[in-house]
Amino acid sequence: MSKAKSAPTLRRPNAQAAITLVVLLLTVIGLIAIYAASSLKGAQQFGDEYIFLRKQLIAAVVGFAAFFALQRLPMKWIEHMTIPIMAVTLFLLSLIFVPGMYVKIGGASRWLNLPFIGGQPSELTKLAMVLFLARNLSRNKSDMNSLSKGVLPNLLVFGVFAGLLLMQKDLGTPVLLFAITFFMMFAAGLSRRFVLAGLGLAASAVTFAVIFEPYRIKRILGFLDPWSQVKGSGFQIIQSFVAFQNGGLLGVGLGESKQKLFFLPEAHTDFILAVIGEELGLMGVLVVCSCFVYLTLIGFQVSVSQPTAYRRFLAFGLTSTLAVQACINMGVCMGLLPTKGMTLPLVSSGNSSLLVFLVISAILARLAKESATAAEVQYTHAGEGA
């Protein structure tokens, strides 16, 4: 009698570990790049070359504490956090109506001016919007072929967030939120007629938002022909081009960037990829880009492996948020998109941005852990049945 074949062992899916390692790598790259890009600025303006690095490091420690804590939370708890997070986000955004609650920097009022709370509430809208959409789109009553039952409820929430953000002179975040909303509704089966109508309305809204703000028109002109605005709106992108050109294939060496010496504005935030490109060359840029591509692919794989509609939408939305914002930042640095103050997730200097994207990554890793456990249980039962 022949010996029965034993069931092949299932190798535990390692998506959770992969997400954790890539997120950690991007954060470490960011810390190194922030110090390289901001040490001179910190010394000149604040008498402390480590000031920006220290702030980012503190945010990273707090963020990773939350990252690993979220791995232990049941998914039901995360789902129940939707309404509280939305309420806090709306409250913080609505403080724009209260004089003195926001600090005005560069013509925009995006930074809270509270004793124990700072940062940009706009970062929190990204997480709040994804949580809401995942919950709403997974309901049985949600119908993407119906304007009243499927489309309008989601657009209403987006409209409230977008309106409050526009009052802060922030156009980039509403554009990002619209992209996330559109992608998630499209994944939910949005009707073709609503797709075309939505794209048309979005294009019209952005056009009006640009027309009514002169500085946005200058940015568009600087994007179309930066060399005609060398001392104006084209200055940043030209300096970014110079940084990439100086870097070549292997870069000029870590800490040796010349463009960060007050030639490239916001070198440690919006244009940190240009500094990476100059110091580490094309190879350094490819490493960063590859990390985001890998993280995006893993995120979408985690999405399709989820057992419920809510978790599939949640993983898809979180992954889309990371991917779209990374693409926007990289597109700006490379002159493919108009200049916009948007960070490179996990890499750019910015406490609020780092904390929110670590939480986003943590929930994605938690979903990966959940799907891995489900796969093992399913395979164990199948093996026992055989």
C-alpha cells in the first residue's frame, strides 16, 4: 500500500513584514535626507543644525509606536474609529473660522496655532476620507448606479472637506481627496455616465480655483514654461532640474548637494527628492521610486485578498493614498506637474504627514496580517479535509 502524500506546507504570506520593512526603509532614508537637506538652514535660521532632524525623529518614534500598537487592534476597533476621526478632523478644520487658531505662512492658513496641538489638519483628512469611503461603499444600500443612494453621499463628505481646505488656500489636498474618492467609487462600480460627469466637474472646479487665485495662475505659467519665470514661479522647478542634472547616475555624495544651499526652496520638504537625486544620483531616486512601487503592489495584493468588502475598500483606499501622493510629489519635482506643496510620504520633513502615513501604513500592515492568518486557517482546514 503506497504511503499517502502529505499536504504541502503553506509558506506564511509575508506581506505584513514586507510593508513594515519598506516603510522603515523609506523613513530612514527620509531622516538621512532631511538632515542632509536642512542642517545648514537649521544652523542659519535657528542656530541648531539638528532642529528639523530632531522633530522628524520624534515624530518617527511616536509614529512607529502607533504603527506597532495598531497591529494588535482588532479590525472592528479600527472600523469604529471612523466617526471619531471624522469628527476630530472636521473640528480642527472648522477652527479656520476662529481668529488666531491658524498661523498664516506664505499666504496660506494651514498650520494650527494651539498650545498643545500643531501641524496641518489637512493631513488627517486623507485618513478620514478613506475610512469613511470604505465604510460607506461596503454597505448593501450603496449603489454606484444611483445618484442619490451611491454618489451624492460620498461627494457630500468630500465637498465639506474640500470647502474647508480651500478656505485655507489649499488646493492640492482637495485634488488628492478627489482622486481617492474617484478611484474608490470607480472600484465600487461607478457608472460610466457618472465617471465622465465627475471628471468634467472636477476639471471645471480646478480651473475656477486657479483662475480666482493669481498665484495659482503664476504656478501654471511657471510649469508650462519655467524658463520664462526664472526669478518667479519657475525658480523652484529650475533648481530641481539642476539638482537632478548635477547628480547624474551616482550623485555628488551624501551631504554634498549644492542646490540645498538656499538655491532650492523647501529642500527638506516638497523637493527632498531633488536633493536625493543630486546627492545619490539616479540610483538613489530609483531606490526611492522602487520602494513606493513595491509598497503599492503589495497594498493592492492585500486588497484583493481581503475576505470582506469593507476591508477590500479600506486596503485599496489606503494604498491609493500613498501611491497618488507619492506620484504627485515626484511629478512636481520632475517638472511633470505644477508646483504644489505636497510632501513625499514617509520621506519629506513634516510631523503631521509622517504620523498620518505611518498610521495609514500600519492599518495596511494590519490588513495584511489578517489576510495571512485567514489564508493559513483556510489551508489548514483544507489539509485536514484531504
